[in-house]
Amino acid sequence: MATNKQLNKKVKQLEAKLEVRKHESNYIHIPKPCWKGIGKFFLTVLLGFLSYFNFKLILKIWEDYNLGYVFASNEEMINYIPKFADLIVLYPLIGEFLLISLTIICFASIFKKLKSYDENGLIGGLIFGLIFGLIVGLIVGLIFGLIVGLIVGLIVGLIGGLIVGLIGGLIGGLIGEFE
């Protein structure tokens, strides 16, 4: 059952709505132009261009600093000398992550009105997402690598050990037989 306070509040709200409707029926209202939609669109386009050019910057750094050794095989590693300066590519990579995240947020805000948000929560969420993604990727990569490595290691080790053991035992037995 509603209390008197709640009922009074409801009555005041209904009276206010009635006054607004009365006012709207008596006067003509011309809506003000809203530039928010256009601003969101151009901000999304701007962030998209920045993301594109930042990606081009990453490719340029990749080529200029000869960072191809990251995916090089052992035979090709002789052509590359890893150095501390190669970490320069990390700054644009983090920037690319942030730009893409902001582009996605702006793109979503064009079509759906975002509820009010706490800026610290948004930035914290982006940072948490980056750290969480890195940790989960590392763990999944280690587990996948460990499992695949164990299976491949066991199979190759067992088969290789069996073959080497058989050949070694055969050669050792033959040598022992002829002495």
C-alpha cells in the first residue's frame, strides 16, 4: 500500500505532466537542431582515420627497425639482431588498442544512446580489458603450448627413443656379438 508521501509525489508528477501538455497544446514549439549526432559521426570518422594512420605507423616502424625477426625461423635469425630499441613498437600498439576501443564506443553511440557513464570506469574498463586480455592470452597460450608440446614431445620422444634405442641396441648387440 502506498504511503501519503508517495501518493502526493505521484499527484505532483501527474500535475506537472498535465501542465506541460496544456502548454504544448497552446503554443507551437520548434525543436532546436541537435548537432550531437553529426558530432558523434565525425568523431567516429576521425578516430577511424587515426586508427588507420596509427596502423600505418606501426607498419613503418616494423619495416624501419627490421622487426621481422619476431616471426623468423631459427635459420633466418642469423640475419636479425634483437635490440632494446625494438620495444618502440609497443607505444603505437597500445595507442592502436585505445583508438580502436574509442572508435567502437563512438560507433555504438551513434545508433544507441549511451547511458551516463563514469569516465574513470570507462578508462578503468579499457585498461582492465587490456590487462585481462593479455593475461588470458598468455595463460591460454602457455596451456595450449604445454599440452601440444607435451603431446608432440611424447610422440616424437617415444618414437624417436624407440627407433634410436632399437638401432643402438642392435648395433651394440652386434658389436658385442663379434668381440
